Amino acid sequence: MIVIKNKSAIEKMRKAGHSLAQIMQDVRYLLKPGISTLEIDSFIEKKILEFGLKPECKGYAGYKHATCISLNDGLVHGIPSDKVILKSGDFVKIDVVASYAGYCADMTRYFFIENVDIEIKRIAQVAQFALDSAIKLAVEGNRISDISACVQKIVEENGFGVVRSFAGHGIGRNLHEEPEIPNFGKPGLGPVLRSGMTLAIEPMITQGGFDVRVMADGWTVKTVDGGIAAHVEDTVLVTTGMPEILTRLPDSVVEG
């Protein structure tokens, strides 16, 4: 069942999302060669608690950290570690979920560590453009697969692959709720969007083949062929007009 959120629930999700957006702005000043992904995770968890939020990833299915941090060929669910040290040229994706008064917001942002390869910048830009374009379709009366088809069209027209084995999702009291939101498919299918639905839209794309695998740690997902992977995500409120992006600060502008 897809839950329609009332004003109280939306306000709680808005509080969680805006707080996360601010934290992600603050963390960029920390991301330099020589810092470990565990230090980044600790910084973000501390900020989450300072904002009065709960880190929802921590404890989820036994996971031990507040964030997932994936580098380069890592797509999602990278485990923070004091042994993973950032270096110049790294492509970093930080995925974080936090809740306020029992309601969640979920977001992923990417970061370049000093000078990165031009192809990294290009795949990141395509992922961002696909997200921004798909968000504009999250309006009452459209269907879930309109979002999916939009992402696939943009990504594949630019020569990148769309991951099939992971998807976006509904979000609210729980991190993962209905509906599932694949990043591929034909338009005009699936549930009709209604005002008050809240969705985590998250393009996950690859430089080469779209096949990915879960590593021996049981969490980290990487591309099978070693190609670069990109991931970006926002929590979005469906409305009768322009969607509201709950995980961006109010003065943010949506491109696309």
C-alpha cells in the first residue's frame, strides 16, 4: 500500500530532509586527500544527532554506520572504514538516511576529490541531470514508470548503463516503502501518482555494463567490469504542481 502523507508527516520529513541537505553542504569541506571514510561517517553522524535526528542506516539489518560511502566503481552500500583513505581523483558518493520524530528522509550526493577524470565528471553530470529531469515528473496524475522511463532515456542517450538490480522507493515512517521505482521501463505504467506521496528517486548508473555484484562484506555493491558508477538521490513530495524536493534547501534550483 502506498501511504499518502498528511501535513504533520510532511513537515517532519521536511525537517529531516533540510537538515540532511545542510549536513551534506557542510561535509564537503571535510573531503580532502588523507581522510578516511570512517572519519566522514563519524562527522555526519555527529551532525545528525546535533540536528535532533536519528541515523536510520545505523542498525538497519545489522548495519553499523550512519552512512554508506562508495568510491569510484562502488555503486551503493560502501561500508565506512579507517582503511579506506581518500586520494586525489576519487569519485565519492555518500548515501544517508535520517528521521525526525519518526519520519525519514533519504539522500545521496557525489563529490570529486581534487582533480578527477573528465569521464567521472561526465557520468556524474548525467546522473544529476537524469535525477532533476525525473523529479519534474513526480506530479499528481503521472505514473511511477514515467519517472523510470525518463531516467533510462537520458542515461542511455548519453552512453551509460542503467542498473537493474537496485531501485528507488517510497519513504515515510519506514526507510523503504511502496512503490518501488526502477530506473528503467516504459512510460505510462504502474501506480498513478497522488499528491502527498513521498518518493526516494535515485538514478544508479554505470560507465560500462550495468551488471553489479555484492562484495564479500555482504554490503558493498560494485560494477562487475570495474567501470565507474554514479548514484544521486533526493526525497521528493508529489504535489499537484511542481514537486517539492525535501532533501534540498529552499533556495536550491532544479536543473533539467
